[in-house]
Amino acid sequence: MNNASRRILFEPAGLSSLATMPAQRGTPAPETRPRQHAPHALHQGERVWQETHCYVDLWIELLHGFGLEPRAAFGFTVTQDFEGDQFTFIKFPLDDLDRLYGTQVQELAIYDSLEARVLAQTSRGHTVLVDVDGYYLPNTRVTSYRREHSKTIVGIDFVDPAARRLGYFHNTGYHRLDGDDYDGVFRKLPQFAQQPDLLLPYVEFAKQARPALEGTALADASAESLCAHLRRRPLANPISQWRAAFPAHLETLLERGEAFFHPYSFNLTRQLGANFEFLSKYLLWLTAQGFDIPASIPAAAQSIASESMAMQFRLLRAISRARRDLCEDCFDELESAYEKTLPPLAALVL
């Protein structure tokens, strides 16, 4: 990295150096009742993609619930690639969570009951991340609650076994459940006793091992992380690779119809669009911290978010009418916007 690049990304105007000491925040106390929680700004206001997927949306709210700024951790979005049949499923790298926020994620062994292990960790102020059945989550009333069984991840930070209630992060907010829903989440309903071979879920817990970075220290560490991720960016335009594979995808979509369109769009147009919307928000956050990033770069990233949504609706119309539409102009716009996002961003620092 040359000195000019370092001046652009590592000497934010009006801010002090990395010597700034982190503040003592981000260490939650054990919850004695379900928390009061307002969604983070990323889940409010105007956004093209209001939801991404349950894991990244949960982490936004979990970090926000810890009193931390989740936007600082979105440098990894520059690494998204086309994986042949889907775009990279975006997730916060655990090393970034540790480096920026002092938040460590560990596997939780379930050696007797899920309820007992969750209680042990939440009693220490930790949050337990576990895949549960959306059938028992009241906040999914418009989708799966009491309708269909679907796997989704929640972050449980409060458990009251005597009252059979708990508090949990899920998707874009914080929620509560009790009664039979509590027993369903923890597999205590009678039908589960008849399934002795039912596999236990994979479970993790998040704990604050060290004070989180704040202010200048957080912004500088975030910029350093972005540079590291830019070195890992795709070597070729992933949208061009998708475009080459799309004619075969389209044949499958036309053959299998709307039932297949929904998982396809979730893993392609949504993952692509949401990823670049987060990148746009992240670059605007860096700009607000004093870093000199041309406005054209976050604008181009946001245009990928918008065009991905437009293409999703266009594809749905084509599938519903059994019409072959290669979406050539959508791909033109997406490819161009990508070239206006990643190459100029990398040129700032590499």
C-alpha cells in the first residue's frame, strides 16, 4: 500500500490516531427480564432490501443490543463472489467480530438439554445462537408461525424456565415467547419424546471477551479490515460469471415455476442486492468517520441493490408468464455498477 493510499484511508480528517483508547462498552450484564429494544438504523427507514437473511440480520441487532455499531463490520462485503449456483451467503467473519468488538463466538456443547445449556450461558450475560423451528416463533406470524416447520437462527439472551418464557433476537428485531412456544423451541413438547433419534442442533454462544473499540479506534480498525478483505476480492466480475450461467438457470426456472423461483431469488438476487446495499451503507459510514471516499462508489454499490430488486420482479413476471427473458439490460447495469464499485475502491488503498 503506498503512502498516498494510507493518507486517504488511514488519516481521517479531524480525527486522532489509533492511540485512542477503546471505551468500556459492549459488555452485557445477565438479563433478568426480556430487554426493550429498538431496531438499528439499518433495519429502519428507506432500504431496498429490508431483510437479508436470518443470520446477518440477527447479528446487526445483537451488536446493536450490545451498544455497538454494526456498520463497522461490513468490510467483508467486498469479498462476495458468484459460486456457480448462488452468490456467497454473506456472514460476519468471526475474526472481525473479535477484532472490532471483542466479541468471541464459541461452539456450545449440548450435553444434557438445550434448555439447561442456554440457561447456563444467558445467566452469565452471553447470547446463545441456535437453529430453532420457526413454527414456534410468534414474530413470524405472516410466514411460518403455527403454519409450517422451517429452520431459522435466533439469539437467546433471556430464559425464565419457571415462567416458560424467553427473549430472543431474530431477523430485524427483538422478541419474546412463552408457554407452548417455549416448550416447542426447547423440544419439551410430548411429540419430541417420541423422537429419541432427533439430532441436537448446532449451537454457539457470543460473549464479550474484551472491551469493544469505539470512535477513532473502531473506524481505523474497520478500515484496516476493509483493506484486508479487498485483497481477497474476486479476481473476475462475479456478475459477469452469473450472466454466463444464467441462460441455463432460466431454463430450470421456466421448467420448475414459481415454487423454484423463490429459493433461487433468495440465494441470488437478494444475496447480491443486500450485500451491496450493506457495502454502500458501510462506505457512507466510513465517510462520516472522516475517510475520503468518492461519493460515486457507494452510489454505484447502491445501484446494484436497486437493480437486483428490479431484476427479481422482472424474473417473477417472466416465470409467471412462462416467457424466456435473459434480462440483458439488467445485467448490463449490474456489471457496470460492479466495475464502478470494487475496482475504484481497491485502487484507493492497494
